[in-house]
Amino acid sequence: MLTQIKGLHHVTSMAKDARTNNAFFTHKLGLRRVKQTVNFDAPDVYHLYYADEFGTPGSVMTYFPFPNIGQGRTGVGEVGTTVFSVPEGTLDFWQQRFAELGVKVLGSEERFGEKRLTFAGPDGDGFALVEAKDDARAPWSKADVAADEAIRGFHSVSLRLRDGGATEEMLKFMGYEEVERAGNLKRLAIKDGNGADLVDIETLPGAAFANLGAGSVHHVAFAVEDRARQLEVRKALMDTGHQVTPVIDRDYFWAIYFRTPGGVLFEISTNEPGFDRDEDTAHLGEALKLPKQHEHLRPYLEQHLQPLSE
């Protein structure tokens, strides 16, 4: 069993409209935009990052807004719900806020003893807020959500799978342990993780497979401290027969990717070098930052990328 993985690093999803996406996360959810850059493989498309003040691993939601993308179809083989942690006793605040701001609330429930509020993003994205006990992580406090109610970071992701067995075994190899189960749900946790410690597996044997599009999660990334530990994880995964990409420099972290048996794309990302490598912490996300291989496109991109505010 691996010990290098410390929980979630980021979740990356697809969107249709960059401005709508930016407004939803920075205004309605009260997160900080910590980086505006572009997709490495499609530089005419933004890559937007939202998180806490520093872009701490375990708090980072990222998006590729493709203007002409079709709507995603929910199903199995994907991250069904991305779950954020909020302080105990704050779901009433969030329910009222969502009603005032036109966020579609899907329902409230209790799962594994925790109260949760499920809601939809602007492209039908599956989200939930969970009242998490003893989450001491500091929120972004300069939005219009007070620190006492603000999102702390990720709580978990929920994987929807036809058969969860092989993916569960992979997660256990990655250092997760089963901590709870109820019906077709299993919860796995990383011990002594970064606060974004949980993965739920929802088994739906007869469901149709998901189709990637707007509102879909593209991949979920797990955190390791540095490149040395990442290489250890890569070797261990390859030694057990998994097909893993070479290490890719993503400017703010190094990444490797592999497909799980259930169809979900996983990434292992380093905590280094972080989002302040090319911007002062006080000004994260304010300027368009480009990978060096796309810097020559700056005049074109600054002219053609959609402004993020009116």
C-alpha cells in the first residue's frame, strides 16, 4: 500500500461559458480565482482555477470552458458529485444564499452522519456542501461570504461506477481504507491526509455510461508532496500493470495520469511549485498567465479570449 498520497489535489471539469463559470465560483460560491491560464493542448480555451487564498492542494476546482461544447450526460464511469466542506450549522445559510442567487438546489440529506446540501452548477454540474466536523482549514475570506460560513476546500468526490470492486482495490493500493458503507455506497479515507481525505464509491450496476461534456468532471487529481514521491507512486502503479503517462509539467504542479478500472481518469499531482510561482499571492488570478510554449500567442489570446467580467 502506498503512503505518499495525502488526499485530493484538484478536480477538473468542463464548462461552456467562461464568464458564467467565473461568476458562479467567485461570487456565488465565494472561492478565489487563483489562476487564469489556458489549456495546454487547446490554448484558445481558458484553464481557470478556483480555491482558497493560496490555491492549497485539496481546495482547487479547475475548469476548461469550451464555448462550443455539448452538454454532458450523467452516468457511470465518472465523478458524479464534487463535495465541498463547510462549517457545522451553515447549510441553512447556504440554502438561503442559493435561493437568492438562483442556484438550483437538488435536495438535502444525511450521509454517513453528515448533513449535506446537493446543488447544480451552471452546466448541471453535480455538487454538494457537507457540514464537516473539525475542519480547521482556512477559507478565502475576502469574498462576500463570511469566514464563518465559507467553503474550506474539498470534502470528497463521489465516483459512480457499474462495478466498484476493481477501483476500490486501486484506491486501497493508493493508501485509502474503507471506513463506512451503507447500501450501494462505500466511503474510503486517507489517514492523516490534507483535509480533502474522502472518496465515496456509488455502485450502479445497470446504469448507462456517462458522456463527457459541459458539466462533466474531466479528471480528479490526488496530492503528493513533491516530484520524488510522485515518481515512487508512478513506479508502483506501473509495476502493478497500470498504464501511466510520463511526468508532465503543468507549470503549477507536475502531473501523471492513468485510467481507473471503472473508467474515471485519475491524476497524481505534486504540491510543488504552487500557484505563486509566477504571481504574488496578493494578486493571484488577476493576470492572464501563459505556458511558455504559448507565450507567442498572447496578442491573439488577449484579443479573442472572452473577458471574465462585464
